[in-house]
Amino acid sequence: MAVTRVWVLNGPNLNRLGSREPDVYGSLSYEQLAANVVEEASGLGLQAEVRQTNDEAELIEWLHQAADESIPVLLNPAAFTHYSYAIRDACAMLTAPLIEVHLSNPLAREEFRHTSVVAGVATGTISGFGADSYRLALRALAGLLAQS
Ligand code: DQA
């Protein structure tokens, strides 16, 4: 059986995980998180490619490529979640499932985080479970792909 690819795309400041506000985001480094995601995905028969950028334009280019190649996406848009209509519009073009992921629970934080401009074009959202949010999202994606 062919291995299904999934892209796990991460927005600004997530490369600082481990040292960035550990009380909010935990102490796992970005590199450890990425390695865990690849391992978890592989156990589910998925081949994960994990990327991070601080550049909105680069993230949009990746989303266009995912759309063109029908690659399912797990996306932590980070702060772009709350205001980037350009990221939302790129997500709206995707041709395979999109799962929005957050380490923290934005709804339990500052008011500006209560809006996600991405959620309305995502298949679903998983937030608030720390690094486990990514694991849960991979499981949800594997379930979706098995149904289709
Ligand atoms: C985040 C939540 C966002 O509000 C914040 O800007 C981030 C990380 C999370 O994973 O909890 O950078 O997406």
C-alpha cells in the first residue's frame, strides 16, 4: 500500500519552542516535537514532513503546493491564525483535509486569540493539549483518510 504524505506546517515563533514561554507552550523543543510527529505519523502509516517558517509568503507558497499535490495538511498557523486572511484564502484552496492545530487553547487566553480566521476553512481544529495536539490531529487525519 502506498504511504500517504502529510505536511505538518508551523507558523511564526514555533521554532522557538522549548525556550518560548514554556509555561504556555511546554518545554519540548521544536526539533523534538518534529521528531515525535514523524514517528507518530509513521506508526499510523503516514509519512510526515514537518516545516516551520516565520514568513507568511513562504507559508502561502507551501499551501499552494499542498493544494496542487492534494497533500493533507496539519497547520499550526501560530499568530497568523488570528488575522491572516491571506493564509485563510490559501487554506480555502486545499484539496485534501486540513486540521488546524494549537498547543495552547487560544479560547482560554487573551481576547485577540479567540478569533481564528482559519477555522472556518479547516476540516477540524485540535487545541489545548500541548504537543499531544499534534498526535491527536494525526490520529484524526488517519481516521479521515481511512474513511475516504
Ligand atoms: C499557538 C497559539 C497562537 O495564539 C500563538 O500566536 C502561537 C501558538 C499555539 O500553538 O498554541 O504562536 O498557535
